Amino acid sequence: MSDDRAERVAAGRPVIVLPCSGVGKAFGSISREATWLVVEQLRPAVTKTMCLALLTLGDEDAVREVRESRVITVDGCPTACARVNVEQSGGSPAAVRVFDVFRGHREAGEIGVTDIGAAGRRLARVLAEEIARKVDEIRAEEG
Amino acid sequence: MLPGRVRVKIGLIACSGEALPGGTVTRLAVRRVLEALRPDDTVTLCLPLFLAGSERERSFAHKFPTITIDGCEKRCAARATAKCSAPPAASLIVPDLLAERGLPPPRELRALDEAGMRATDETAAAVAAEVDRLLAEPRA
């Protein structure tokens, strides 16, 4: 185990799940819903989320936290704001893209931005389970 | 509008704070202004695009008089907009706005509770009023 990983395990730091803000896109809303499902229901004891805007601002505490923690970013569009903001803050995230999950579930139906609807909630659940698997992989790697 | 005049649009930037109920309120309030209250007069941008996007995104607050809407006193949207683009024309902070009106803070992140829905209504109305004020200002 590398020194930085050993430090994280010793500190018992939760995995940070960080969705994009996606205020204009339905997939942004899904990334957000899936993140909350993970941190509130699927893996509440070992994950947390934080505000992505803190990284855009360059908030020192938030930047330090993503550098010292394992981070999973969840992006709703190819610009990958969450991943890029974490990388520019010095973090090395595992990246999940909503589109990759959606490709396997095209039957999902119409999804809105403000209200993602039943189809959006189904997709968010699938995405959340994918994120939870990644959380488990990361924790298994860290022993 | 006079022929040849460019229609001014107002930029809206929500903090969208994923980790706090006020962030959800900012996001929903901005969506309501964009979709229902002032659809012809407003545009938006995802705040993290200031870092992840190009010069085009970073020129947003130069191009559009911008209103930032923040869910907490850290004011990430207002400060990041000023830092990465240009100072916003107006800034709203949800807890301040609710305190002025004697309303309780929202407590739920995902499905807004009654306080969250009321906060969204009030924030959206305040943003729409700021849009009207900025559009009424004389321009060079």
C-alpha cells in the first residue's frame, strides 16, 4: 500500500462522490440524484458529497480534501466539469459518465431537468448502483 | 424593441451546492426563472464551466449582466464568477433572503420539504425582480 493510501485508510476518510452541477441538462440532474442515492442510501457510512462550486472557487479546505481523499466524479456531459474541476484542484478521480450508463438503458423514456420523472429516477438508480460498485472497488483496493 | 437593437439577456448562475439544501433551492429557482418566469430574458451557465470550459464560458459575465444565486454564506457563485469571469451585476444569498422574509431554512436536500418549496418560490421571485431591474437600467 502506498504511503498516501495508508494515510487515507488510517484517517478513515470517506470516498467523496462529486456530481456535476449540470443546471441546464437532464443528465446533470441525474448525476446529482444518483449521488444522493449513494451517500444517503446505498453507502452512507463510507461516502460523502461536497459542493463542486467550492473547487471552482478554489476554496482551500475543499481543494485539500479532494487531494487527500479518493474521489468519484459523476458527469452529465462530455465537458466533464466535475472531473476537470477535481483534476485542476490536484485530485485524481475515478470518473463515471451518465451517458455511458444511459447507452445501456435507452428505453428509459423522457427525462426533464427540473423533474427527472420516473424514467430519470430509474436511470439514477442504475447509475447509483454503478457508483456504489466503484466505491466498493476503491475500498477493496485500499484494504 | 427597436429594429437593429440587440436584445439584452440576463445571465443567471446558481451555486447549485450539491451538499446543502440551499444549493438545491438555487438550482430550482434558476430553472423556474428560465422556464417559466422570464424565459425570454435569461440564460444560464453551469458554474464549474468557468474552470472546465473555454474562454467563451469565462467571458459569460462580461457578455451578460449576471445575477448569482448562492445557497450559503460562502457565496461560491458570486466569488467564483468575479474571480473567473467578471463581477456579477447582482448577487442573492438564499439564507439572507429567507431571513429578511422571516421564513425558515430548507432542511431536505433531495425532495424539498415545505420550507424548501417556499424558499424556491421566494428565491425565484427575487431573481425575476432583479432581472426586471437590470433590464430597466439604461445601457451605454
